[in-house]
Amino acid sequence: MCARFTLALPDFAALVALLEASFGAAGGPARAIAADPKAAARYRPRYNIAPSTVHPVLRARDGQRALVPATWGFLGRFARGGAAPSLLANARADGARTKPTFREAFAARRCVVPADGFYEWTGPKGARRPTWFHPAEGGLLRLAGLYQPAKDPDTGEVDIRFTILTTEASADVAPVHDRMPVLLDPGDVDLWLGVGDVSHGADVDRAEALLRPAPRGTLAARPVSPRVNSVGHDDPALLQEVAAEAAAPEAAAAPPKAAAPKAAAPKAGGTLPLFDLDSGAGPAVPSGRTSRR
């Protein structure tokens, strides 16, 4: 699964430039990206991006690449009693094409989520140890995603929401977790988006074939501080390497907190890992079908 990720580039212009340069390096001409001013205005370096965060994503618009702001998490079914709908942060790549929640987006609304790393956790509940996975040779990761339009019930404005596709863990990630986000090569981005000389309808089979674990050696792993476990922390110190054996004592030394009520397990078809944001325990994944995103 992908519960948190990072994008620590200093400014929006650097992000656009790095994306364009990577596409040019893929063997074809560098193609410009149409950057939405709203995405530029909202950008800042982030070290602990969580579901419900607004983040720039790359999508097709008028046959070109466009970098636009979007909110992380598809809206799922509304809960009983008028509670807010579930938030679908991840979608399994092996079922996204056919599942009712995602199939329309898979056919016509694919996107790329730029990042420079993502976190996964290991260890027992109450002493979860985060590991930051990042490109072994530096640069960006291009996470495969889907997006959907969603109307804000308060303002009536149409928002764009995205979910991140996950697949089986690569050899780099498997020691820590059994799943990982799908990573796209620069040369596969246009096919995934359906821009240029390709179209969504004609190339869904080819796009689905891209949903595979990254090759061994793509990612480097770094144990980092359990401060990552709380979304209230978002600073460069989160990415500093710590000794793996020191992570659990650091977490154990945190002052005790009152026990939070357990979240209800999602209904069948739900895909959101529910997050225990303040307990220092990392993502709390309910039992059932959601645990292997």
C-alpha cells in the first residue's frame, strides 16, 4: 500500500523542469507541461503527505500533459448515520480495471503522481518503524494513479481527487512490506496518460501491462524517525537516517495517550487503510480485504 509519500523539491518550477527533463531523457523530444496556476500557488515542499492532502498530479488535458492540483483519496460510499464517506487512498492494480469504483477512471482518467519517496512500516503495533524508499540514483518517482471529479458539497466547485495504484512489492521493498505503489518509467508516461499519438480506449491493455513491481535496484531504503507516524510532523528532519534499532525505543519513550476508539471496519469493497494519525503507531489497517493494498 502507499500510506504516506514525499515531494521535497524546493519550488513548483523545479518540479515542472525535472518532469520535462525526464521525459526528454526517455528518447523522445522534451514536451512542455501545461502547469495550472492553482497548483503552483499551493505548492510547497512536503515531507509527510497523507490522504486528503492537495498535491499536483499529471493528467491529460486537451491531448497534452497538464500538472493540476488534486486531493488524495477517491470518495467511497457514505457511512451510516450521515457520516463522511470513506476515503480510498489506494487501489489494487490487479483489479482496478474491472472494479466498479475504479473502472471508468482506469479507462479514461489515468494520472501520474510525482513524488521523491514513500514510506512503509514494519514492526509491532505501538512501535512501528518507518522506512523511506526513494530513487536509488536520485530524481523523481512517477506513481501510477487514477483521478475522478468530485463536487464540493459546500461550495459546489468541482474538485479532482486521485488514488494511487499498488502492486506486489519489488525485491527492494519486500523486506518491509508486501505491496508498493506502481512506478512508471519516463518513457511510459504518455501511454499511461493517453496523450500524443495514443488514446485511452485503444491502449488500455498496454496501459494495464505497465502495472508491475519496479526492477530490483530502483529504490534505496532508509530507516527514519517514528515522528513520521504523525501527520502533524512535516519537516526535513523526517528524512534523516536513524539506526533501525533506535527507532522502537524512541517511539516507546513517547508519553502515553488515552486509547482512541477503534474505527469501524470498512464494508466489502472498501479500500481505505484507516490512519491512526496521532498514536505513533503508523497506519492502522483494518482486518479484511484492505490490508494488502
